[in-house]
Amino acid sequence: MKISVIVPVFNEEKTICEIVKKIEAVNIEKEIIIINDGSTDGTAERLNKINSEHIKIFHHKHNLGKGAAIRTALKESSGDIIIIQDADLEYPPEQYPNLIKPITDGFADVVYGSRFLGVHRVFLAWHYFGNKVLTFLANILYDTMLDDIETGCKVFKSNVLRDIKIRSNRFEFEAEITAKIFKKRLKVVEMPIIYYGRDYSEGKKITWKDAIPAIWALIKYRFID
């Protein structure tokens, strides 16, 4: 099976080249689709130096958000399985073979990599509690038992993801996609992953303000779309 690795990137000049090398080093058939989402640092210049037949690079003129970047990348993807990979170094690509196995073995349509079930950096308590509130709300609204709704490590059968209309532009994508996956009664498997989280001094971007549109997305998509 061919894998499409989608990499939304915004202002990650320090990590983008290293994450691309790590993705390329994974021994699976794949294509890498990078969406430079209006970066204002040196990200575009670093991407312009990358030359590989397995890598497609696209640029948004302005920062539109993670959901918008994923929509752009989906139009260009051709794999049987889609992995969403953040452009920082929080989620090691070496985990891909384990993450796709439930799909290739026929047991899952979607795989969530849980940061809290596996090895993870211990910090940012308010992020942890905020995520737990969102996860609890999702579990109540959609009658499920997720552990980590906001994980940036999600894997999909490509036809499953393409069949979902993604409306969110920014980080509320995680809530929207979760809502629509469970409304469709798809088979979801959650697996432990290694997670090397960053703090704000290291470039972390999501804040408590992003929880508000995520909560609204969970409630809204329970009843519409």
C-alpha cells in the first residue's frame, strides 16, 4: 500500500528539513505532500532547497490554518493511506509501520496515536486538562471512549478521509474530523505513541483560545453536516 504523508507547516524553519529527512528514512512506499501555510520565517527558503521525486511542495500565500492546509494536500494525494504529520519534531515518523498496521490488517478505518498511552514528555498541565475536557465532551456526544482527541497523529484510509467534507480552517479540524468519523460509525483504533512535546519557547503554537472553536465544532457537528 502506498502512504501519503501530509505535512502542514507554518514557521518551522528550524525543524522542517529534519522532519522531512525522518519521514524519508521510514522504509515504506510513500509520497510526502508539504503545505507551506503562509510562513513568514525562512521555511519557504528551506523548502525550496528540497529536491526529491517523492516530495510535493505547495505554498499558501497567507496563513489559512491546519484544516485549510490539509484540504489543499488532499487534492494532491494519491496514497491508499493518509498520515497527517506535524512539521515539528513532536511526533517521530519512525512509528508509521505500527500506526498503519491496524488498517493494513483490516481492523481499522482510522488510527489515533494517543500521546497519553505511550512515552511522552511530562509538562504543560493546562494543555493536558484542556485536552481531557475536549476528549470527555467528544466521548459523551459521540458515545465513544477516546483518550486523546487533540493528537496530531492521525492515520486514515484515504477514501475515508476524502469522503469527509472538511470545513474547519484551523486547529478545530481535530474536533471536526473526530465528530464526523464517529457519526459515520467508522472503525477507529487508538494506539500508544511516542510524543516529544514542545513548550512555547520552542515554537508551540496552539493555545487555550483554540479550545473554544473546538468545543463549538464538537457540538455543532453532532447535529449538522
